[in-house]
Amino acid sequence: MIYKGKERKTDIICYILIISIIAGLFTYFIPKPAFAYNQKKGIVQVDDALNVRTGPGTNYAKLTNGGSNVQLKNGNSVDIIGEEYASDGAKWYKINFSYNSSALTGYVHSNYIYVEQDIDYTQDADFEAYLTKQGFPETYKDSLRRLHAKYPKWVFVADKLDYDWNEVVENEAITGRSLIAMSSISSWKSTETDAYNWDTGKWYGFDGGSWAAASKELVAYALDPRNFLDERYIFQFELLSYQSSYQNISGLQSMIARTFLNGTISDDNGGSMSYAQAIMDAAAISGVSPFCLASSIIQEQGTAGSSHNISGTLAGHEGYYNYYNWGAYASGGNSPTVNGLIYAAKTDSFSLRPWNTRYKSIVGGAKLFGKNYINIGQDTIYYKKFDFVGEPYTHQYMTHIIAARNEGLSASNGYSDEMKSSISIVFKIPVFKNMPNETCPLPTKDGSPNNLLSALSVSAGGLTPTFQRFTESYDVTVENSVSSINVNATAVDSRATVDGTGDYALDVGNNEIKIKVTAQNGDIRTYRIHVNRKAGSGGTNPPQPTEPPTEKPTQKPTEKPTQKPTEPPTQKPTEPPAPLTPSYSVNKISANENSGLITGISEKMSVQTLQSYISVKNGSLQVTDKNGAGKSGIVGTGDKVRILNSSGAVFREFTVVLYGDVNGDGEISIKDAYLMRRHILGETRLSGIYQTAANVSKSNGGITIKDAYIIKRHILGESKISQ
């Protein structure tokens, strides 16, 4: 299992191209003239914002309006009135559009505009029957109809996965499993407590510090296949096995024409060959699509190919190359590049390592793709990122959450319009159980997400429980004499606004006070205080009748009862029986009364399974979370197992420890390895039962590098942590 963290981002690639242009490295490209063009409609498709230029290329100034740069947003409509080519050969659209009530004209890169075309939507009964037979949901069909109308030879296969949508999103959003560039807008980054520091307002860095954990909303967007069913992005679902009938060197050369791969390298026989031929060799040997291999290299190394991973000149690692960045992730104090070259220098006959020539790296790395991914069912770009083969989520080539989308665009560019129209390309499109009716949108909010309070207090009574930033509900009890109360609150982030503080008049009984904290990005958190004002000494003082009763009592108060009251019993009432002392037995796991620990449980063990391992007589069994609330689902470190006597009192209490489960979610993952690393580096400290769980070597020397190594091997599937 390989975890990849280093992925190139489009804006970085553009920056490299700008520098290259300035340096005169692309002077051999001859600018192409503008030509007549039939106006078309286009839709902007970008992650956050798209700059508009005054001419075709990034060497032209940004278009401004009212003194500010003009930026188009995802979904904006434009009129395409022409096409021109930049000095680097990239195609740009000349567009007319409306911006802040002004009609403007400018240029944008063609990669970020989806061209709407008039397509004949004549009903195709055979295709409709095919979609139904495949099991595509209705929310997929309209996009597939559009594609079929334009490319009738394309084949769409519904890959119906036995995975619940919400479960998949939760698992892919686990901190450390899916990453996004640290420079991304705030709504793309996770605010889980192990991904975001709510005290400082900064995100924790991963893979060398330049990556942050992706937000659950961005993960859902990237997972939802319906976001990518257009002629460009659908190629992340293309079957990646080598199809020699139409995946040829001509198409490959078209794909790599504007990149460093449009050059030559030394072969292994003292001669030279083109990158294109080396990649075609790799495809034939590995069984992997040459377009997939080329787009992976470009995604990893950038269009300029200036990375040290393939320079062969990095000090201490001279003469080694790693085109696909196998093993290139930060660990052991090394950068991703260094670890990738260490991986390249190892000996392995199957993958042709050591990769001490460019050709061996290209071909050998492709063989690993075939063996480890394509030939075991992870046979699309989408499935390289999102793994549902065998043990799900554990065998993912890249952690960059939108890498599949980016690589899909590169793969699409490898096909000419003629090829797309004439070839029966097969797309394997995932369908999950219980998918939402609406397509998951791309998050667009920016600004600080911090909407926590640092302090909350009241002028009378006291908050129950004691104020904690993440606790949003409190109770306060005051005497009847307290007719009003003052609420004071302070936000952690000075850019957040707080509403609901001040004086409140109190009614007798319950009063709810809401304090709303609005973060800079618009996210709202509501704290609630329930103030109970006691009744007066007369209780609730129900109204008294103003008139005496109209009827006389049936019996005078002074009259004696006609019958003597029953004599009190001569014996005292029976005392309730003393609670029985419970006994219990444990099977398959261990319960140590001296340490108070339950050990020997397995990853993802359910509460029901744990309960089946413990038998109790003269009492009952209770499983709770660390705070004492009833537990369901998966058992994790910190959960409590209680043996209760016949009256419900606690007879024995044990704390669960799953060695390696440092965060208490019942699994051993990158998330736990990250917390352990921060503890070893002194950045944060683990304590209590979580420190015990991190000591996977069970040594007396505390948490060390040895523990980090053991948990890493467990995550990679090389060995299992002993419980």
C-alpha cells in the first residue's frame, strides 16, 4: 500500500510556465493567429476564481474593473467570441460577459470553460433501456444522455458499490486520508480538532507542511461522480487498461505536446528515444493506458518537469529517478522527495529497481501501477484515489483529494475531438447506496471558520456544566428574587461577531437565551443557556377561588368518622433486599481488575461483539463513551465497560484500550500516526489512556520512534499491532 501526498496544483504549473516564458525557454513556440469563430455559450468551471486577462496568455495583464481585478466564479456564463493561442501554445478563449453590471471583454484559458453546444436530444429508446438495465440513478441520466448524444460510441458502465454514501464520505474525510493544498480557501480545509487549531486559527500541516486535511464538504464533492459527467472530467472514470486499438503514440504525442515529455531520453542501450516511445513501451509491458501513465507523470512532476524527483542531481541521491513519485511521502524527518529517491534506489527485480535510468523508472513504475492498482480492480483514475477493493480506504495512490479530477482532465486532453467521436471508450462510473438526491456542490466559502467562544459567563447562578468551548448547551438556576440576568461572551477570533449578550428579564420557570457566534466566513455556532428561575415561597401560586363553594360539605368537620381507622400494622414493613453481588466472566478479550483496562479487542469491534464476550450473573453490563453516555457503533480507546449490580450501581469499571487507536475512534489509521508523531516531536502531548494506546511496543520508555514505526507497518499492512 502506497500513500502519496505530493500532487501538483494547476496554479503551480501555471506559475512554472510564466517563469519559463519570462526566461525565454518557450521561444520556439510560434504564436498562432486568431481566426473566425462562431459565437458559443460557455460555463466557467473553476475551483475558486478565474482571472480574466487582457490578451491570450498569462503574460498579459489581469483585466480590472473599478480598480479591482476581474474574477469569474464557478458557474458564471460567458459568450465565447473567438479563440487564440498563447506563446506557449495553450488555447485561450476571447469572451464577452457581464460583471458588476458592466459588459466586459477579455481572455481566459480554455481549460476553465465548458463549452455548451446544441445537441439533438432525440429520445433513444435503446439507450434509455440500457441506462435502466445498468442501474444508473435518475440523477446520473441527464448528463449521460448529453454525452451519448455527442459521443454515441462511448460506453457507460454502472459500477454499483455495496457501500453507503455517508459511510464513504466519513471514512474518506478522516484527518490525513484526504489532503488539499494549504493555500486553498478555508471551506476546502477541515476544521476537525486534529486538523485545525482553534486557538491559533491555523491548520496543521501534512506531508511536509504544505498540505492541509480536506474538509468533509470538499471530500463529498470529489467523491460524487455526478460532478464530473461531462466530456472533460469523465475521463477519471475511463478504464485504465491498455487498449492498443486506439491508444497509440500519435494520440499520446498530442497529449504531451506542451510538456517536458515532448523530448528525448537515453535508452538503456546507449542510444536515445522519445519520452512518448518510453511511455508506449511502459504501457505495453504493464498493461496500463499510456494516457494514464503520461497524465500521472505530468500531475506528479508538472509540465516543466523541473522536480528533483527526476533531475538525477539531488545531493546524496544522484543518478536516481522516480517519475511517478512512488513512496514519496514525508516521514522519518525526510522530505517526500528524499524518501521517493530512497525508494527508487532500492533493489526489486519486478519493478526494475534501482531506477538509475529514466527509462527504468518510467517502465518499472508503470509495472507497479499494473500490479498494485489496475490489475486488481483499481482500474480508473477515480479508483486510484478512492479504494473499494478488499479492505476499503487503505490502498490509495494519492491523498490529494481532487487529483482524480485533475488527472481526468489531462487524460481527456490526450484525445483529439476526432478520436473522441470515433472510439468506443469505456467509462466505469461508481454508484453508491443511499446517495443524496442533489449533487454535492463544490464549497466556496472563504475567511476564518472560527466561531468558538473563549469565555461565557452569567451574572447570577453558575453555568452547568462548566464552560467549555465546544459545549453549546448550559443550565443555570437562580432564586425567585433574581428577576434579570446579564450574559457576557467573548469570541476566540476577533473577526467573529457575537450576538445575544446583555441583560435579560426572567420569567418564573425556564428561560432560553441564545448566543450566536458568526465566523468571518459566515458559519454560525449557537450556544444556549437555559435559565430556571425558581418559584416564590408559595410555589407556583395558583389563583384562589373568589367565592366560597356553593355546596355544603356532606359531613361536618367536627363529626367523628363512623368507623375507626385501621390500626397500623404491628410489624415493620419488609426491608428491600440487599443488592446481589454480581459475577462475570470474560472470553476472547482481557479484563484486568488491577489496571482497570479492557485489552485484546480488535479494530472496528462493535459494541454488540464486545458485549457478547462478557457474561454477567446477578447484574448487568453497560458500555459507555468516555463521558458516560450510552455507546453504540464501534468500540474505541477511552470507552468504558461497567459491571452493574442488581440495583444498577457500578460494581466494576474498566477502560477500553486498543493499542494504536490514539484518537479513540476504534480504528488504527494515519490520523493516529499523525497524533503520535506530534507527541514525539513535542508539538502536542498525549495523556492518560490515549498515551497508553500510543505505546504500541508496550515498553517502559514511553512513546518513541519505535512505536511510530510499528504503527506505520500496521497501516501499510506489513504487520499487525499486538493487542
